Amino acid sequence: MNQLINFLSPRSVLAQGKEWTGTCVSDGVATIKGFECLFQNILQIVVGAAGLVFFAMFITGGFKYLTSGGDPKKAAAATSTLTMSLIGIIGVIASWLILLFIKNFTGIDVTQFKVGN
């Protein structure tokens, strides 16, 4: 009976798993600073997805290379997949390094997304 009462009693449901606090929310209402939190969450997902895509392409290219059976066309396709995966991860790393260079050269922290002061 106690379990049924617990099941039927209302409780808050939070999609993010915990209650938002800090600069993103003021008295339970989202603020314009919430864009900082949103941008940070999106960036975490994009960076994680880029890493997973690189890993999957690298594994796929290696598997294609191992199963090419000496066929030059299949080996060339596998080499192309491996090359493109390396170019992709180098591009992601290079873009981050460029942002750090801009930060060090100009003194403006372009790696942090800030709304207002």
C-alpha cells in the first residue's frame, strides 16, 4: 500500500537529472544567461560526437584494410577512409589550437561563451 501511495504522489520531474542553479536560472525561471549553459551543453555533445565519429571511421578503415584481400581498389578505399578520419580529428584539434592562439595573442578569451557581463 505504501508503494502505491509513493507511486501516486506528485513529485517534480527534471529532464536534466538535477535542478538547475547558478547563472542559468533565477528563482526557477530561465535567464538570458541560460544561453551560456545551452552552448556549453551543445559543445560537450559535439566534441564527444566528433571523437566517436573519428573512432568509428578509424575502426571502419582498419577493418576495410584488413579485409581488402590484396585488392588494390579496396585497399585504396580503406586508405582513403583512414586518411579522412585523421584529417577530421586533426581539423578538430587544429580549430581548438587556433582558438587558444587567438586567446594568447589578443588576450581575449574566445574559448568561453559569455552573455553580458
